[in-house]
Amino acid sequence: MCAQMIIFNSVAVAVFLVLALCLCRVNVVIALTAGALIGGLVDGFSLGETVKIFSDGLGGGARIALSYAILGAFASAVTHSGLSDLFAEKIVRGLRGKSTPGPSVFAVKCAFFVAIGAMALACKNIIPIHIAFIPIVIPPLLSIFSHMGIDRRVFSCIITCGVIVAYMLIPVGFGEIFLDNILLHYLSANGLQIALGEIISALKFPALGMICGVIVAMFRYRHPRKYEPISVPSPTAPNGESRQTRHVAASVVAIAAALAVQLITGEIILGAMAGFFVFSCCGIVCLHESDRVVVDGFKMMAGIAFTMLAAAGFGSVIGASADIFSLVEWLAVHVGDSKILAVCSMLTIGFLISVGIGSSFSTVPIVASVYVPLCKKLGISPAATAIIVAMSGVCGDACSPASDSTLGPTMGLNADGQHSHITDTVIPAFLHVAIPAILCGAAFAILL
């Protein structure tokens, strides 16, 4: 019965097809499009209806796609200014001649891990710029990572874990949206009385699992990995001096302007445009170079932008299907009185839904309406219920090919074309972020 349910459920078919195609190294945009079309046909829509639903859904990702494209132009301007290259060169100069691992190299690696992790945590709450820091900070550092032989899969796990733990535990910025406006709201709307503090206290257990998973990733990917050396030409002033003081000063002002505008308006597009205009007004990006710099930024972000568009279309087709609710209703009927079976089944189905949608923010409202009553019926505590509902969305978000949490790391780490989205970001995140979170979430949900 279970196998039959999965085979004929359009959501399950669409998600499994996308994952299978991605694992076969089919481009994620093609995989999402194919998954949406097949899922729509299995659900009973005609091909024309499915294409229309998919096309209508593309508009939902247009704003994000444009934001990423403009952000790419700003990131390209930062690279062109030479600020980040200057920082990179100083580090490489300090490491020159130390080809074998030593205490200082190990210390630099740890400093990078801590710094990138701190940025990932801060980008959702303390300085809520989302993943905008990635294309600005990461690409200029790739030459250092290659010089040191650091396996970039470690950074993909660190960033993914950081951005998710931030909104899971800190009720500020994006964390406030997830914890208060979505999770607490839908738990309360379905009759569960629980305080925000209790939710955060419960979610610290699966968050701890994620952090432990990242530590395992650091150990597993500790061996040097060879990447082709890359170099980015630095801007040179007319007098031949590289990176004049005004370049550095203009870069600092541009980044500050971009951050300030984004924090004031809440729009990545406006912040990135403000920063780019500062570079142009200061003469760092000259008029005759402007088009090339912008196009270079667009090239860097094009894959991410198109993926977000395809993900929006895929989500539209999934959302139009009644089979999402069929999955959760089937679960409610077949788990019986087994608490262990219920917890594992709810997390599995929630994971399946969120992998397809690519967003924990969108998954929680869907599953809460069925999971909360079911947990009450089985005598599952409010804290455990919060874990189940939250992790049903978070675990899929952590390793979905169409999630910001995985697309963001790839956006920066693949700036030189040497980091695969699926094999170097999605799969490591699944193994070292999603699985530990599922296991810890299930364990504590059963014990609480």
C-alpha cells in the first residue's frame, strides 16, 4: 500500500524524478522543469495545463532572480575594485612557502571556518542581508582556498548549516519570520498552545545535530583537494600603482552604502544598485568598463537566477496538486498508535515535500494542519510537535537543489567553475546537515 501510494502520488514522483536527474548530473533547471511536467501529468493535468501552471509560477521567482543578477553585478564591481584581492594577497603572501600543513596553516583554516560560519549566522539576523555576502566575500578567497588545498565541501556545509541554524534559533530578522510569524502562528492556529521560548528550546537539539554534522564534515573533508589555480586581474591606476587608497576607500563606502540601503528598504536589489552606483561615481568602474563588469556579474549569477525561476515554476505545479494533502492524510490514517512510526513518517513526508518546494517557510503551513492534530491524538508533547513540524521543513530546505541554503554556497564557491552544485553542495549538505538534523529531531521528538 505504501509503495502504491508513492508510485501514484504526483508530488513524490516529481520530487524523486528531480533528485534522480540531478544525481545523474542533469542540469538542475532541466531537472526541475522535467519534474514539474511529469508531476503535473501524473496528477491528471493535461500537458497544456501543466505548462501554463509552470509558466504562471515563474513570475514568483522573477524578483529573486533579478535580485541575484543585480547582486552579481555589485559583487563583480567589488572584485574589480581590488579590495578583496588585496586581502587575499596578504594572506597568500603570509602562507607562501608553507606547502605542508603546519600549526599556522591549521590556524588560518580554523579562522576561515569560524569567520565564514559567523557570517552565515549573522546574515539572517544580526545583519539581515540574507545570502548577499556570499558572492562578495567567497570568490576572492577561492585562490587562497586552492593554495591551501581546502576542500570547498567543508564551506558549503558550514554556510548551509549557518544560515539554517540562524533562523531556527534566533527570533530576529528572518528568524522572527520563521519562528514567530510562521511556525508559532500555524502551531497556534491548529490548536497547539506553546510559547516561543519553548519552541526555541526544543529546536536547539536538532540544531546541535547539524553542528555536530558539520564537525564531522570538517574531519571527513580534511584531506587536501586540488583545484586549478585562478587569478583575477586587479585594477591598475594610470600611474601604474595597483589598488590606490581611493580604490580601498571607495570599496568600503560602496559596501557600507549597499548594506545601509538594504537594511533600510529590505530590498537586495536597491542595496546592490546603491553600491554599484558608488563605484561608478568614484570612478572605480569607468563608463567604458561598466558594461563588461555588469555582464561578468550576470554570468556569475545566471545559473542561480534561472534555477530560482525553475524552482518557482516547480513549486507552482506542486502547490496546485492535491497530492500534498493526500500524503499527509494517508499518514494520519496509517500510522496507528505508534509514536515512533508516526514521528519517523511525519519527518520523512515533510522532508519529501520541502525538498521539492525548496523552502521550509512554505512547507510548515502545509504540514502543520495535519501534524498538530495527529500529534495531539498520539499524546506527543507540544515541544516534540514543534520539532516535528519545524524539522519537516528545515531538513528538506537544508539539501534541496532548489533551496537558497544550497544555491547560496554554490553561487560563491563555483565562481571559477570548479564546484558542482549537486555533488559538492547538495549531497554533502544532505549527509552532514540534513541527516543529523533528522536523526536528532526524531530522537528528541520521541523522548520529549
